[in-house]
Amino acid sequence: MLTFLVRRLLLMVVTLFAISLVSFFVVSLPPGDYVSTLEAQAEARGELMSDGELAALRARYGLDQPFFAQYWKWITNIVLHGDFGQAFAWNGRPVSDLIWDRVGLSFFLSVSTLLFVWAIAFPIGILSAVRQYSAGDYLATFFGFVGMAVPEFMLALLFMYVGMRYFGQSPGGLFSPEYQDAAWNLGKLLDLASHMWLPVLIIGMSGTAGLIRITRANLLDELYKPYVVAARAKGLPEWKLLLKYPVRMSLSPFFSTVGWLLPGLISGETIISIVMSLPTTGPLLLGGVENQDMYLVGSFVLILSTLTVVGTLISDLMLAWWDPRIRYRYEGK
């Protein structure tokens, strides 16, 4: 197991280096740069920027340097100093400040959604498998198909229309106007909780529906295996048999993908955040792409890639801990 862990850590370093190089290259691919975006915006307002102004801006942001010089400066500052560079469109504000200002809300929203999905999906999925072809199973199946088929942004638009049409207020945002710029206190926290339930419901809809289907299918695959039949023949109580053996084994696919949730905790749901005006990291990333802000977008991609690689490692370790068969395979037994 230790050899496996060391090998994976070394591969992580190489993978992250390759990801950082490719992501920085992809961000630099579109024609022009941030200064070109500024020039186009000025022309749209009927203003003209001189060649001297454009050259001075490119020199200020280091955009006049070759690609590898820009990349090397960016990646070495991250590794040695934890400096992700400056965000061009935010008056040179540090990228790390912009990202971490919104990470808290994104993290809170994602964790709340995750707990909501688990609390709803696992019991329904287990009940649907145990009571196969019952009315509850058909209802859960119908909900699963509808939840996976309906786009989340459509649900958000529907709730916003209903809120404006029948209640005279938009359910968008995470705070009331009086708490928007207020310092954190108990009132602001309660106001956040009162606005949080709707985004959690909308974002968690498809995740709940999908996890119900996965849990049901995995459990049905385990319920009729010989070891379950043998345990039932020994007189083990049905509920104890269910929880001790088939439910445990059916959760292996869940552990194999739980690490993928790490990048989701930071990235959040970009489209939902834009539709509902949520101050999370998703709209910030979209704004960076629109402005060709290579340091902001490159830092986002690097952070999300790092979380994905680390999450995959965590999934592998959790799966080896949960399922002894996989652990023995890692250890070469």
C-alpha cells in the first residue's frame, strides 16, 4: 500500500505539471489578449487607444513576453511564493484574493447540496431496490428519469418566474439587500440559510435522481448473489443482512467517485450561479474567460485539476479501505 501511495504521489506531480502547461497554453490560444479586449471595449464606446498606450499596457502585464517566459514566471511564483498572479480585469487585484473571497460561499453551497443529495438518495435508492416493482419503486424511477432529464437552469428560471409572478420578489441571490454588504453576524447567517434552500434544491435535483438510480441498480446486483442467499439461509435477520452485506458492497461505486466531489466544492454550478445571481466562483471564472484573463483562468484550471487529482487519490484509498478485495489487490496478495 505504501508503494502504491508513493507511486501515485510522484505521478500526481508530473500530471499537475502537464496540466498547468496545457491549461496555460489553451488559455493563450484565442487571438489577442486582455489588452485587445480593452481596445475593443474602447472602440465600442467610440474611443481610440494609441499604439503607445497598448504597448505600455502589454509591458505592464507582461503580455509582450514569449509564451514560455510568461508560463515560467506564473508557475514559479505559484510553487515558490503561492502567488497566482494578478487579475487584469480587476485592476490588478491578486487572483488568490478574488478566488478565496468566493470560495467560502461556493464551499457552503456545495456541501449543503451534497448532504441533501445523500440524505434523500440513499434511503430512497435502498427502498426502491428492496421493494422492486412496487408503487414506491415506480415512483422513484419516474422521479429519477424526470430529475435527470430536466435541465437545472430551466428549474431555476421556473422558480424565479413563479417568485416574481406570484410573490412579487425574485428568489435569486443568497442575501437580502440589507445584508448584501453587511459584516458577518447571526442575522446575516440566518438570512443566508433562508435563501440557501432553493439553490440547494435546484442543484441537488439531478444529483439526487442520478444517485437513486445508481444505488438501486448496485443494490439489485448484490441482493441475489450466493453470499446473500447463504446468509439468509443461516437465519440472519433481514435488516441486519441487508445493511451488513449487500448495502455495504453496493456502495463501492460511490466510494470510487466520492473524490470527484472535491473540484465541485470549489467550482460549483456555473450556469445556476449566473441565472440566480449567486456570488460563487463560477461567474468569476466565466468573467475571466470573457476578458481573456489568463492568470485568473489558468489559476482556476490549475486549482480544479489539483483537486481532481487529489480527489481521485482519496477515492482510491477510501475504496481500498472499504473493500478488502481491492486492498489485497493493491498489496499484491
